[in-house]
Amino acid sequence: MVASPVAQASAGRAAGLESRGCRRKAPGRTRRTSRLTPRRRESRQRRKHVTPQLEELDRRRPSSATCGALPPLGQVLLTNSSVFLFGYPALRSGLSNLAIAHSWMLGTLVLAGFQAGGYVLVCAYFVFGTLVTKVGKKVKVEEGTFERNEGKRTPASVWGSGFAAAVCAVLALAFAGDEAVCRLLRVGFVASLATKLSDTVASEIGKACGRTTILITSLKPVPRGTDGAVSLEGTLAGLLASAAYAGLSWKLGQVNPLGACVCVIAAFLATGLESWIGATLQQESSILTNDVVNGLMISAGSLIAMATMKALT
């Protein structure tokens, strides 16, 4: 059989291509040649080695819920100033103008150290503390136990209530990134405010509704509003207030359930200490004003809570 001229020509071309080292590509299949330079190949190998380390660092990096995540200073100042600007009419009802300025500083520290959750707790303390001061105002005015300056807080009152919280916030900024320290500082922060709220509620409810008021040292009946005096109604109200506040702090992610319980216990012990100081040392010292005693009380509540939490974890 003789091949046709066309077939012979095709066979010749194929033979020529093979002789020149060329291969015909199969239809539908493409081949990709690696064109990585030595530098690119080295870079790819380096990335494979570093990526797991970066992922591990990312897992260890504090989340936005911890005091290790520091917000920008400009954002803190803008947020806090906006709250004070829009809330000024409400702030005036419970604070003097100078006290508002000091509260702004406290709010800045707390927002920087404990972020939005801690800031909300400070605002909640102010709202609840101001409202409970108005309870039974008529009775308190008649008995002479109503707060001076129409119940408005002074700068000394601000720091008597927020000194321990401010210290915890500053330490949170100083130890940013150390999650173990941050957890303890959060417990101390919440405990200090829970202690002060418990004391405020117990005092105000006791002065307005307390049927029998006794001195904590002698257990003898004394007039309502006496330094160092306690009542059943006030004590129960203060305990409930600290429990509600600790529950709110748990919901806001500031403490865990154990931390919330520790804060309530610390608040109860610290307010008892404050009553004892009021009945003994405060009577003999002009230095121990109510604001100074409050500062000692909230510091004690904060330290008791942190020490207890450290021992339990």
C-alpha cells in the first residue's frame, strides 16, 4: 500500500519536530513550569516557618475584653468628653461643677484601663448612687440626716468613692498585656465600686427606712444617721445592691461568676469595717473625715477581693 502525499508530508513534519527536540502537546492538557528564583523559594520557606509562630502569638494576644488591649488616647478622650457633654444636665443633679471635672478625669482613667465595660459600671454607680440619695428626702431633711449641698458630691467625694478604681485602672495600663494581673485588677476595680454602692445604699435606706438603728460596737440603739450605726433594712438593701452590681459586672464581662461572688463578700466585709471605724477611730480624729473613711473602705474592699481571688485561683 502506498501512502498518500499528504500523509507522507505530515509524517515528515512530525519526524522533523521530534528531531529538533520538540514534543507535541496533548489536547486539553497544559503544563506549568516552575519559575521560582532562589530568592523567592527561600522567602516561601521562611513564611512556612514563621506563620505558625504568628498564629501562636495571635492566640496569646489579649482580646478587646481584657485590659491588655489599650484603646487610642484620642478615642478615649473623645468618648469620655462626649458623654460628659451630653450628660451634663444629669451630672449637675448629683455633682458640683468642680466635682464634674474630677469625675471626667476618673472616667478617662477607667475607660483607658478597663474599656467600655468598666466605664459603664462607673456610670451605673453614679446613677444608682444619685437616685438612692433622694429616697426619703423629706424624712432625712426633718431629722437633719440629708446630705449637705443638697446631696451633691464634691471633688473629695469623687475620690473618696473612686480612688481605688482609679488606682486599679492606672495599674491596668501599667501591666497591659499581663492577663493574670489584669483579671485581679478587674476584680479589685469591681469590688471597690460594689463596696461604695453597698455603703451608700445601706446608709441612705437606713436613714430613710431603718426602724431600729444600733451602734456596731455596742449594739445599743442610736439615732438614725449616727456614724457607725447599722440597721437591718439598710444592711439588707446594701447587700442586695452589691449583689446586683456584681451581677451587672459579670454580664459586662468584667468578672466571672466566682469573681462576682468574691466582690459581694468583700463589699460586705469592707462596709462592716467602715462602720467600725465610724464608731471608734473617726470619733477621735479630725483627719478621718467621711471621704477619707470612704477611701479606706473601698481600698479595703478592693484588696480583700483581690487577695481572696488570688487564693482561690
